[in-house]
Amino acid sequence: MTEGRSVASFAARRTPLNAAALIQLAISAAAVAAMVGLAAWATRGRGAPPLTDTEARRWLADEFPGLAIEGLWLATDGKGAVAKSKDQALVLSRMGDGYAARRLAWSQAVAAGLKDGRVRIALGDPGAPRAVLAFTKWPPQDLAA
Amino acid sequence: MKHFDPVTLATPFFIVTVILEIVLARLGKLKAHYETRDTAVSLTMGLFSTLAGLPVAGLSFAAAIWAYHHRLFTIPMTAAWAWVLVFFLEDLTYYWFHRLSHERRVWWAAHVNHHSSQHYNLSTALRQTWTGGVAGTWALWLPLSLLGFPPAMVAIEKGVSLVYQYWIHTEAIRRLPRPIEAVFNTPSHHRVHHARNPRYLDKNYAGILIVWDRMFGTFQPELDEEACRYGLVHNLGTFNILRVAFHEWIGLAQDIVRSPRHTLGWLFGAPGWTPDGSRDTSATLKAQWAARQAQAKPAEREAA
């Protein structure tokens, strides 16, 4: 049965973890390290600037179109912000040179603890489990109610 | 026939072109945005994607062999017409695989990581799934073997498609000549596919030929007035590679545990589906966007 043999030999050649495959994996891993190093060199000095009030509002308008912002608090290191919209907190946190945004109940956001100058807000999302934002005071005194 | 794997053969090309894109972008010779940790995640996902497929590789291969043994016709691997035919049929299969991978949550859970970068460059192409085998979408290609295409032929054609789709993950190429844009999937068409703008969601599922999107109503050209914003509707807040690979599976499991009587809905509903409609799907996001556009137009006319 020629077809059976050709299928069997095809399967044998596809045996995954033979020596050649391991060498190829090792070379690929080295290449990945080199490319990441190159990316680090190429983007040196080109990090995202600290978030400004205007930029934060632009991001929030993109992420949560139509929601009115009643208050906005920028993280002291410019790597995020929390905004209040009615009974919701809109949270922006730096992700590389972009941002991840989530909304949650305002009461949940203000309940987050401040420790070592960082507020850790649990976002309840496996893809963004928490936002860690630098604040000197939390919750904001003016709109914490 | 000697074993032929287009993806393995193309790997040096992948490496050289990523390096070129990074260096030329740094020198200001072309448009490309890289971020170090984002690049690391993309390339590491690609590196381990082949290993991640191994647990199910035997099953999928055995299934293809079984289908081939029960084939309707015997299609010769040496005939040119057979290669032309498998090219079109594999590409059509890819279209539906890709569409299901976006429109049904269980398959989106496997595919989402490919879309999880906020960047669009050649490294993004290599951000491949670790859970595609488990998701079982390989079964969509079994009819080709049942029809009579040797499994090796189907595997090669799948590899050709994957290699083709590599080079279209770039912002360096703006538009190609119109006849090419009309027929083939191009960087411009695929940028739309990776965009999170509501207008662009769930569009341009093509592998090699964009004609399938035109035929099935999912084509959306890239518009000069609306720049693509890349990533997910809810972008990831972590570079933890395990979370990148598995976050949607975790979310899916949490939803099923929370409300098991809606398991079918969680699995086969659109991403974002909930029993009470409390989350957004692509359809609701598009509807909200269309409503905002409709509201904005009279206001613009009044202002004019």
C-alpha cells in the first residue's frame, strides 16, 4: 500500500522533537533575543511622555466615547489616570507606549488601598488584573463620596 | 517527495526582515513602531507556538489520515491543477476558520493573542496562538483530505498561506496597485483587520485572497480619514506572556463557572456576549458608533 507507506514516512519526518528541531529552536531563541535587544536599542529614548490632562482626556474619549468626565486625577509619575463619570471610575494605566483602559464602579476604585505611594486597583479582568498607579493621596478628597 | 515546510524555510526571512524593519524605522527610512516588551511578547509567542501545538498534533494528523483514507477522490499531488485547486479551497477554508475565530468566543479565546498587540509590525505577525490545537479549528481542513487532497499537500498549502500572511503585517507599505488590492490581501486590508476602531471590527478575514471578504460581505477598505488604532477592544494591561496566551480562556472559564446554564452561549456566542447584554459585542459597538455618527452629522451641518 504505497499511499499508506508515504503517509507513514511523512509522519516520521514530522517527528517533532528530534535533534534538528531542538537546534532550530535554540537558534530561533537566540534570534529572538537578538531582535528584542535590537528593538530596545532602536526605541531607546523614545518612550511615551508623561500623561497630561489633555492626553488623558483624549485617551478616555477614545476608550469611553460619550461618557462625561466629572473629575480626572493623573498619576504622579504620568503613567496613568483615574477619571470619574457618574458612578463609574475610568482607569487608564500605561502599557508599553500605550494604555490599557477599564471601567469599574467608583466605589470599588476609591476602596483601593494606598501603599508606598501606589494605588492598586483590582480590575477583575484576566487580561488586566490590576492597575498600579502612583498617587500621594487616595481616594481623591474632593470626589471620593 | 522530500519533506517541505514553507514556514521552516521562511524562518530566516522572518528574522532578517524584522531586523530590517526595526533598523530602517530607527533610521527614519520607513514607518514602523516597535516597543521592546511588546516585541518580546510577540516573538516569544511565535517561538513557542510550534511547541504548544505538539500535544494535539498527533490527533489532528491522525484525523487527516483517517479522512484521507475515506476520501471521495484520489487527487494527485504531482498535478498542477491539483495545486491550483487546493490553493483556492485552502484559502476559502482559511477565510471561514478566521471568521469563526473572531465571531465565536471559544475560538476567539485561541486567536485573541494574535490581536493583543497595540502595535502593527512584522513581529506582530509572529504573535501566534498557543491554543489553536486545543480549540480544534484544525478540523475545518479535514474536508480537503476527505475530498482527496493528500494531508501533506494541505499542510504545505497551509504553510504557504501562513508565510504569505507574514509580510502584510506592516505599516511600511501603504497601498499596492489597484489590481493587487482588488484581489489579494494586502498590508492595507490587513491593517483594517487588526484595528479596534468600531468601523473596522470583524472585517477582512482573508488569508491570501481578499475576494472572499468581498463575496461574503466582510470587506472594509482602509480609509484615509480614519487611521487604524491597533489592539483589542479592551487592551491588555500586562505583558505577562501566560496572561497574553490564556486570558480569554480564563475569562471564559470564569463565566461558565459563574453561570453554567449559559455554557453554550458563553462558548459559541460572539465575544462579549452575556445573558443580560451587559457587555459589548462587535455588533453593539458598531451600532453605538453608527448612532454617534448619525448624531454628529446634523450637528456638523448646523455648525456649517
